[in-house]
Amino acid sequence: MFPTLETERLLLREIVKNDAEGIFSCFSNENVTRYYGQETLVHIEQAEAFVDFFANSYKEKKGMRWGIEIKGHQGIIGTMGFNAWSPKHKRAEIGYEIHPEYWRKGFTSEALSKVIQYGFDELALTRIGAVVFIDNEASNKLLIKAGFHNEGILRGYMYQNGVAYDTNMYSILNKN
């Protein structure tokens, strides 16, 4: 069963078919996708495919993605979770996005803290990594504030709209 996590203001829950609209709202916004390595969505069916991808990824133990919902409000404002999850090697990469309407309100930081804790305590991860476009100042600052260390630059690592970009590679290790 997919775990539900709670913070003071947020409910992190399984992403379901009804969330396709919320996913589309995020991924059809160029302000969200410009540093994502993901083309901007143009059809709701693309968002529906994301829902299926997230479900299959969890089923196959390759990833785990939560929908971020503000308590008392219907619908998700973004998603967060683990990609490239390797239970054998006790590591995963974290990824997230949130709709610009909810930027700079502390929601991403609040969710990030809870998901990191879950990764270390419940999934027994040793390492959580993150790959971020160098120009994505907000995400770079967020990860450093959350305790991640910049391990260096991955040159030409991600493509966005047909152009290769350098990214920062971050990690945080379980101190237990």
C-alpha cells in the first residue's frame, strides 16, 4: 500500500487518475518545465500518462512519487518523490515540482524535509541525490538549505528543448 505522509500544512499522498488535471496544470506551465529536462505538456493525455508512469515506477520499485496537497483543499499543487530508486544500493534521486502559484510559501521545503526523513527512516536509504540545472537558483538554494552537498557539475547532462545543459549534482547522506 502506498504510504501517506503528513506535515503541518500538507498531505503527501498517492497520485491517482483524478490528479491528471493538477499534473497538467504544473507541466503545461513553462515556468515549471524550463529547468526540468521535460518538454512542456500540451495535452491532458500526457498528464494521464504521468499518473500511470508514477504508479508503475512504484510497483516496480524504481521510484516513488507523492502528490502534494494542501490540507483541507482538493487537488494537488505539485509532486515530489524518488527516481532512480535502487533498494539494493540504498540510494535514490529526489525530484519535485510545484505550481508557481504556490512558490515561495515554504511548501516545497516542508514536503522535502518529510520525504527525506521517509527515505532514510522507512526505505533505509543511505544516499539521496538530486540533479538540478545550474540556472535554477531557487532549487539550488532549497537543497543547500535542506542539508544537501554540491558534489560538482555534470556537463551536458540534461536536455531541455533540444539543448544540452550542465547540472549540479547534490547528495545528502543518512547520518544514522
